[in-house]
Amino acid sequence: MLKKLQKCLFITLSFIGLSIQAQHKCLSGIKHAEILKNSQLAKEENQKLENYTQKIVSDKAKSRTQAAEVIYIPVVVHVVYNTPEQNISDSQIASQIEILNKDFEGKNADSTAIPSVFKPLFSKTNIKFVLANRDPDGNTTTGITRTATNVTAFNSSTEAVKKDADGGKTAWDVNKYMNMWVCSIDGTTLGYATLPGDLATNGALDGVVIRYNAFGIASINEGDNTLGRTATHEVWHWLNLSHIWGDADCGDDFVSDTPPQSKPNESNCPTFPNNANTSCTGANGEMFMNYMDYVNDACMNMFSVGQGTRMYAAINGARASLKTSTGYVLSTNPNSSLPGNNTGIVVKKNAPSFFVNPNPSTGIFSIKNTSLNVATSVVVKNVFGNIVASFSDVKMPYSLDLSSFSDGLYFVEVSQNEQKDLLKLILIH
């Protein structure tokens, strides 16, 4: 479906003319089009990004692109609430982070439902999301802010939810965090996101906005939006993906392996093969199960290899600053020469320190220090600071088995006599 780059701005701007029916779930495309319409700088920056993206696509096709490293994106979730129900729980937020990671890594259980003709295109990324543990001032944080507001429902056109002065919450440094706002949105909009090409003209408002009852998994979620796929869809926009129909009748999403279609599949779950909304799709019909369509959460289960390449280009291009963010890094141990320990976080009280290796690990972490056979306690905490495992009177070196835990970031407090160190462990199965 890839066409000439010169069509990029025309196709995007054409979204303004689409019906309200095609806008009700996601406003990312129309907001992007409005920015392009009003800013020559935005047009130039978006074209630069597209040129860079196509180079990455070309290099990937020629097998010159190196394998992507694991990229951790620190997330801050701004909960802006008018009622107790809108002040969503930590567990609802944690469920959304887990959903994002499973969908991005291709570990979503419902991927088994992908039609066989599309399974060769089922893609995975090395992008992982973690709630920030350091705020912009370097202070400890849970990665969650909570703001009470008098605004009963935010108007997406004003971006008030992103402004302290308008009853919302101002973004944290967009070069270090992916900002997510969870709030009540007026109308039928479920969410919207800022595309990376708009950073030069819209940086202060960069991020993702999601309706509070379409975020993560919770009993308050409504209708067909109960599995957290609204955020998956919007974060995909944030990483430079367009809707699969190209925001136009048989439009171009600049991805070569997604079949064209004339318009979105609106809040339904089609049966494969489906050609109900197209005059331009081939024998296999529409890739309606793609996260960038509008089907029910329960019917979304994949993104394509080409879409994954575009996201890789975004995180190494316009959003590259996030790769070196200190939003989730505490400190490193300068005394260690053990391989892999450069990702370990150590808070010293008395030398010698504890060391961990390997890190990242697929499950087994070896914790060592210079003292042998001394009673030691090991406490494992998740990103919220909650204890998920605890071991007492263990001996060094100690083999910590986290193979049964979900992938992600963990903190391990190791105590021995007067010494207490905090290690950051990264688990990747």
C-alpha cells in the first residue's frame, strides 16, 4: 500500500473531510491534519521524519538495519478526575501498562485468532513501557499523578486536560517521558495522541489522552472497549502509525504489508475474510484485526512487520531522546565490572556492594557480594513499590528465580547486617 511520499500531506489533510462517524473513536488523525494545515514548520518536520522512516524501511528490506535493542520508555499517567469513579485505581493503571507491553511484544494471548494468511505478518517490537520511578526533579515517583478538577468532561479541541491553568495537568518533560492523561472526554471520543512529527510545533502538548472508562481493565469500562486496546491504538499513533485505511477512501497508511481498505470497521467484530468496507482490498480482505482499525477491543490482536518498522524508526528518530531518559533510572554502580551490571541500581550504605548478573535476564538472577555464607534478606518489589516476594536467611551468592513473574522492571532490596542495596532488575523471557 506504500505510494509516493509526496502524497503524505495530501492524504493526511484529506482526513478533515471525513464524516463524524469515522472520527468518534479516535481524533489523532484530524488533530494532526489541523496542525499540518496551520503550520509550514509542521509540514517540513513531518516530511523529514517520513524521509528518515523510508530510509529505515529500505535498510530493513536490504537487511542492513541492526537488530533493535530493548528500549524502555518511562511513562507518567496523569489521572485528572471530577468524580471518584474517574480517579482510577493503581491496579487499573498497572493493567494498562501490562496490556501495552504484551501487545507491543506480540505476547497477547488472543494472537492465536489471527487468520493464517496474516500470521506471517504478525510482528513484535523490543519496546517496553515502565512507569517512571523518577520525576523531572529527580525525586522518587510511582509514575502516577492525580489531579482533582472542576471540569466534568474535557473538550479534546482545547487540550485543557494538558494544562494546569485549565483544570488539567501540565506534561512532564516530553523528551524524557511518554505522558498519558486519563480523564472524562466529551462526546464519544475514546482517545487521541500526538504524532511525533508534530513535536516541533506542539511539543508542550505531546502525549496520549484516554477516556477513563476505556483505560486498562476495570469494571467501570464500558461497551466494546474493555480490554485496554484504546491505549494500544493511540500509542501506535504516538509512534507514527496512521489508521489502516490511510484516513481516506482507500488511502495510504505508508505501510506496504497492510491491505488497503476504504474506511474503518466501526465497533464490530467481522468474520474473516471481510470486504464489507472496501472496494480496494485483495483476495484476503481487510486486516480488520489490526490495532489501527476501529473494531472491538476483543477483535484487535496484531500489527504488521511494516508497522513495526515504522515504530522502530520513530523511537530512533523523533523520539530518540526517550532512549536515554533518566525517568526510570536511579543510579548505576561505578565499582562493578560484572557484565550486565550497568543496568543495576545500587543505593550504598556500606561497601562492599551487592552485584547482579546477568541483567537483563530471562528469569534467573545471580546476586553476589564479597561476603560468603552471611545471612541475607532479599525483598522483591514491583514498579509500584509493592512487595511481590520475600526471602530471608539466604546465603551469598544467591540465585533469585523470577522466571514465573511477568516481564518488566523489578526492584530488589538486599540487606546484610548494616548494608542495604537496591538493585534494579529487568526481566525478559
